Amino acid sequence: MSETTDVAEIAVPQMIGLNALTKIIVGYLKAGGEKGGVRSQEVAQLADVNPNNVSINNRFLISIGIIEAEARGLNKLTSAGLNYAQALDWGRLDEAKNILAGTIKNRPLIERALSYVDINKPVSKDDLTGKIASIAGVPNEDRYSVGIRGLIDMMISAGLLTEEKDGNLTTESKPSPKEKPVIPSPSVLETKVQPLNVPVNVTINLGENVDAEKIKSIIRAIRDALSEK
Amino acid sequence: MLPTPQNLIERIRTERGLQFEQAVSDAFNSLGLSSSLTTSTEAESDVIVEALLPESTYFVVVECCAVDDQNEVGYEKLGQLRGSFMYYVADERRQKLGFNNAYKAVVGRPQFSDNAVERAFPDVSLISVDILAELLKLHSKYRFSQEELESIFRVSGQVKSEHLAGVASSYQRRISIYALICLALLSDPYSQDDQRKPFSQIEQVVGSVGTLSNLLQIEYADEAAIRECLRDLQTPFLKLVCVKENMIRLSSLPLSRVPSIAGEIGSELLSRLQEYKQRLERMRNL
């Protein structure tokens, strides 16, 4: 059974990988998609991809906040989508990655995929592909798995996932605070309290009329004071 | 065997078509970048240059165009370049490599039209063959790093000699300081016999270099820069100075041999030293 909860906001790319997805996004920019809605056909022509691949992936691009529907059959870039496409087109790739990460990281599908990797890391691409298909409620078949792999590559490219040398995935690695070397604290070192043996001389001048009980009480008080920690 | 700068300059000045593209690609390779002609299936630009070694990696998509001497490289090349650029940015291999920046450049001969220069802003650098030749010559002397070369591709519009001078200036300043240090360590700066001073206090030498730079009206050499240059001169690759504790003197290496060890930088150091000696001589005569 699928785990879909918010189908309206969850969609995966279909039939195409990251390469074509990137071209489509910049295709929207070239087609004037920052000013108003443009048709998939125009985008496809400028991006040099199949028009069908543009139209079937619009839902995904809407779900991650890159484009928005303006009217039936017309979509335009969102402001984040415009910034992302513009940064790519100008070759400012670091800036583009940051914009992409900021735009997609809180989308329901991405969030759930990231938390899955976070809990189960390291995760293989196949495993994550299956999980994303399950979250999106689509069969794990070629039609979708190609697109889901493109989505995973997009998450890697945005720095949300890290691909390890063996191909497994982990979540964005945050520099962990350096572990402090275990140095016993002074209080731990001094737990053994040695009895204090300090010689103390007390001189008591006794007169003829001194009460013996009073002397005893003085001595007792001195003892008590010395035995206190 | 690697082509010499002279050979590359000759090729970029004379070749046409695919041979011109190959010559441009070879020129970028000789600058220490990874350059190759693009495969015909990838897209339509001619050369891809990659810098994978810096902390901030980058690649450049290059259009090449050589036209007759009486013609100019037009703005049409910009359209082609901008159109094909995304193929290279979207490429999965490059996305996986995680390049930090990507640039567009047109290498052209003999010159660019005014229209092309105007329309190159804000994202295309126009590199004429003359500028590329100048860059090859400077590189053969200074061995620019991939980071330093990036500043050339960052220029939007026509790359000019001033841009190259900006990259070379830190090297030229250092060579001036090297020459001043040598001057400060000679017992008689006016003589041609290069007689060395005995070991002197480093502080004293640093002070002398500062005074000489002031006297010769050379850009002020601060103490930190002088000390850094002193360290350069005692590298095992050159050993031009000897240091004992806090004392320093010129080594026994004959100054005339410096170019054979330090190449063109060595030659420039010697000619700068000679120039400073002559200027001091003129001042004395005044």
C-alpha cells in the first residue's frame, strides 16, 4: 500500500533525468517564463527536449516550487525558479545550488525522502528510489524510476544528499562539533580526600578559679571545629 | 612533446576552422587547464575547458572563430554560445562533479565587432587571439594557477591587456622585492662585480629594502612582504640567500646562473636588479 498523504503536493519527474530537467527549467527562462505563462511546446523547442517530456513534468516542477500554473496549459517561473534558472544560465553554479536547496528542501516529498535517508543512512539509490515511489504512490517502474533517479541527482546536486564513494547516499553532512578529548576534570582527580593531619597547638592558660567543665567544653569545641570538613 | 608558447601563438594566429579550434584547445592546455574539443554529438560549442584542481572548480564553454583579417567576429557567436551553454551545465557528469562556476568565452581573430562587444555583457568574455598570445607569454614566465586564470574568464566583455596585467602584477611586485633584496645584500650596489656583504641582521636587510624601495620610488614594500620574499629566495629550488639564525647573506650562487635555475622569472629578476643599479648610479651622479 502506498504512503501517499498529500497527493496534490507530491509528484515525481517522469521519463527524464536531471540533465533534461535542468534544460527544461532554463528553457522556461529562455521562453520568457519569468514574465508570464508559456506553453510546454515553446519550452521544449528551446530546451531541445521532447514536448511530451515537458508537459508530463510540469506537475513535478510545480510541486517543488520552480514553476506555477498561470492558466490552462500555461506555466510561468516562480520567483525562486527564475533566480535558479538565471543563476544556471549565467554559470553561477554555487548560487544555483543554494537557491535550489532552499526552494526544495521543505517540500513534502523531499522532506520525507531526506528523513528516510537520515534515519536509515547509508541508503542505496535503488532503496531510495523505491521509497520515493512509495511516498509518491507510483509504481517503481522505468517510467517513474528514471525520473526519481533524476530527482535524487537533483537532491545531490543541491547538496541535500551526499553520494559516498560506494554510491550509497547519506543526508547533508554537517560538520560535527569536534569531540573534546576526555580529560578528567580536577574534581574527578580529587575525589580521594586524604585525612588532614595538620598539627595544631592550642595554649590554654588556666587560672586558679577556672571551671573544669568550661575547659572541657572549650576542648570539645576545638575538636569539633577541627573535625569539620 | 608539449608545444612551445611560440609554436602555439603561431598556430592561433594562422590556423582556420577545426585546426584553429584545436590550436585554441592546445593553448588552454598549455595554460595548465584541461581542455578538449567537444564531441559533435554533445552540442555546438567548440572547446570545453575545465579547471578541476582549485578549491572552487569551474569550466568554460568556448566558441572559436577566426575570420579574414579585414573582417570582425560578429555577435552571432554569442547567440550560439548562449544557446549551447546549458547543454554543458546540464550534463550529468559535470553536475556530479559539482563545479562551482561555469563561464562562456569566445576566442576570436582578428577582432570583435562593436556589436559583439556591446552584447557580450553580462556573461560572455571575448578573448582575442592577441590577448591569448599575451596570456601564453605571461604564463610561460609566471605559471599562473587555475585560480588566477579564472579572473580572465570572469571578465564580461572584451578581455584587455589591463586584465592580464592585473593577474601578473603580484608576481611583478615580488620580483621587484627580490631584486631589492639582492641589491641590499651586495656590498657595493653601484659596482658590477656582485661582491656580497657578509652576514647581516635580517631586520637590517628588511630596513634597507624598505629604504631602497623608497629611494627608487618602487611601490612600498611592507615588512611582511619583504620577509615572505626572503623565504622564497632561500627555497631549496633556488638557494639565492643563506640564513643563519637571524643573519642573512647572498649565497655563493653566481647571479648570472639564476635564469638557468629560475627560468624567465630569474631573467626578469636579473634585469630588474640591473635596472635598479643603473638608477642608483644615475642618482649618485646627480
